[in-house]
Amino acid sequence: MAHTMPRALREALTSCRRVLLTGPVDPDGDSLGACFALQALLEADGVDVVVTGNPSARYTFLPGVARLAPDDALDGAWDAVVVLDGDRHRLTPGVAAAFERARLRCIIDHHASTTADGYDIVWVDHTAPSTCEMIYRWLVEQGAPVTRDIATNLYAGIVFDTGGFRYSNTQPSTLRLAATLLEAGIDHHEVSLRILIERSRRGIAVAGSVFSGVTYALDGALAIGRVTQAMHAEIGIRSGDLEGIVDALVHTEGVLVGAVLNDAGGGRVKVSLRSRGAVDVAAVAQALSAKGGGHRKAAGALVMSPIEDVERRIVETVGPLLGR
Ligand SMILES: [Mn+2]
């Protein structure tokens, strides 16, 4: 775990000719913001930088989105592939192939479940509130100017990962950074609106369906919501439409852990977990799947099992952690 940026990482990346930056599948605001901000910093050093990803409509306003490369068009040699705000286990197949071919495999991340295994250069800071806050340290070290575009991307990451400065991961440094980014002239209200507040009509419809079907287990400490195949067929749910639903569940009165089980079809269940802190849901996600993980209070897993089995395993895993 490194609070400060390893000098070797900057020296390695700035001496590359061609670098690929990526987040995990379904990248969030922190992952995308960190990729675009680091792209700008490396390009200032003369590096040829490609960012790949397939973000939801929520993030299409971010500076840099128009230059995104599709993850199935990443042919050729990469001097380095850098995974930001996620780990190598959650890359799409096209990105995973480029990662395997790269001369240098790097990780910049703050997730509690991320380890150094499988990378050549590692910058993991489990205490950082967001990957974007880590990238800001890079910017300071480099003495680079905080352009409006870089500031917008970094602000997107910090408001997403701190829930608009409300989560317990918000630190004094986070608020000082926010002030610096506002001084760069960003439209902070627009960023918060797009990242945290606005919902699609599909998102409203699916939230209503999930909320009306919530069940409670473990004496009311565990709230479980389900996104069924019928909801998918009726609403046409897209990536991003489910954001915020599991956060509402965990903040229901008396609830300590919230879970949303999304029946994605083909025997795949996407599990989203939130905790108020008593239970480490990153550990729960890892118990559900070898590729599951995340933070103590926010985690996820993709599980290849019938949805009823997944639900039973969550209850059986969380129960003992709460002494029930
Ligand atoms: Mn993050």
C-alpha cells in the first residue's frame, strides 16, 4: 500500500510510446474520471494514450468520452496497460487480451480487495477515498496545471465515490481537492446532477419495481431487492439504470446490509452489496465468487448460480458476521 505515487510508475509510463488505460467492465465515474485525467497528464509528456471502456449514458458528458476506443479494437502492441479503479479480474475479454500482451501490466487502485498479484508495477492505496484523488497527487507531483477538463473528470470521480461528500471515506484532503477543482471553473452542479441525481425513466421504473418487492432477513438487518428477468423484458434495463437502488436499501431503517440481485440471464446473477460498516461486504462478495470484491462498505460479485441459491448464500454468509 503506497500513499505516495511510486516514482517508478511515472518514470515507466512516461517513457512508453503507446499506453492503454482502462477501468473494469461497466466503469463508474471514478474509473472513467481517473482514466481521462491520467490520459491528459501522460499526453502532456508526449505519450500516445488510448482509453477504452463502454460507459453508461450517465457519463457521456465527461471530457474524453468522444475519444474512447471500443474494447474489441485494441489490436497491436502496448508498452503498458494500466487498470484504474478496479482489478484485472473484471476486464472485458478484449481488454483482458490486450492486458496479457502488454510489456508492462500496471494497477492504480484503492479497492480493499485489490492485491499486487499479477502486475509489474503497483500503486494501491487502500486509504484513498477515490482513484481520482490518487491521480490528483500525480498531477501535483508533476506540477501540471489543473485544466477545466482534468478538473471535471477528477470531480466526477470524487463525487461518485464519496456520494457527494457524504460517505465516511470523505477526508479533509477530499474537500480541499474539491475547492481546487471548483477554482478551475468546473460546472460542479452539472457534474453532481449527471453523476448522482438524475435518473433515466427506465431507472425510475426499475427502482419502483425493486423497492415494492424488497424482503428483509436476519431480523431486518439484511434488505434484499431483486431485478428479475420479467423486469428486464418489460423495462429494457440498461447499464446505469440500477445505480443508487442498493444504496437506498442499506439506508432503510434498521438495515445494516443491503443487497440487490440482478438476474442478468444465462444463469448469471450480478450482486451489489452495501454495508453501514458492521459487515465487510468485500469479504461477502469474495465468498460468493473468486472474482467478487470491492470496498468494506460497497462491493459486488458476478455469480453463476440460480438467483434463489445466491440469495440463500448471502443470508448464510452475512448472518454469522452479524452474530445471527
Ligand atoms: Mn473508486
